[in-house]
Amino acid sequence: MHPLVVAAALIATPDFPAAIGRDLSLQTIPRCSICHATDAGGAGTVVQPFGVYLRSRGLRPFDESSLRNALLADAGEGHSSNTAGISDIDALKAGQNPNAPTAAGATDLTPAFGCSHAGAPDLLTFLALAACLLAWRRHPANPDGPHPQP
């Protein structure tokens, strides 16, 4: 795959917490840790029951339509990822972590850092990355050392 396509794909990663907030009309955008092991998110870190359940209902990385469909399935089935019996959707609408029993609290779903962000991607950073990749492609490192030009 071309390096610029990879760079563009990394910048175009959807903001799933904001999409969940938008799709469910939430007052508070949930933290990445409702699905991931930490708020840093990342591939291979979906370990929370809510995230695992959404994946079992067709959630795919980088695909907001699959997220919407998985949330619809969750709502339709009234699934509960916690042991208190409150549905995932009801917990999110109440500003609670759908993985935690209601009595355990965990009501602070506001992102502190990680996969959720505000604003558009930094175009200057993207352009700098693209320039570096193009320069590297034109002048790849030579493991045998410098050779004189003919």
C-alpha cells in the first residue's frame, strides 16, 4: 500500500465516542474505555464487555455505519453488559459506563485524552508527513553506504 494512503487512513480514523454520542443523542460523549482497555484505544485493545458485544454484532474498525448497526442491535436486544441489568443504551443515556454495575458508579464518561478529540485533523501535520514520505521514497536509505553518482 502506498505510504500516503496509509497516512491518510490514519488521519481519517472515525471518532467512535463522538459517533456514539451523536447516534444516541447523549449529553456526555463516552470515554474510549467503554470499549477499550484504556482511553488510548488502539488495535487489539477492545476488551470491555460492551465493546466485545458490539463487535459480536458486526462492529468493524474505521466503519461508522457498522457502529450504528451494532448500536441498533444492542438497543433492539436490550443487551446489558453489566451485572446490574441496566441496558447498555440506558446506561449510556444516563451518563454511566455500560460495563459497570449501577452501584459501582463510573459516571464520568468524559474523555480526558486518547481516541476522542475535538476539531479537524491538523492539515499542516499531514502535509509534513506527506513531504517526509515523498522525500524518503525518492531517496531511500542505502544499507551499503553512499555510492558515487555516474
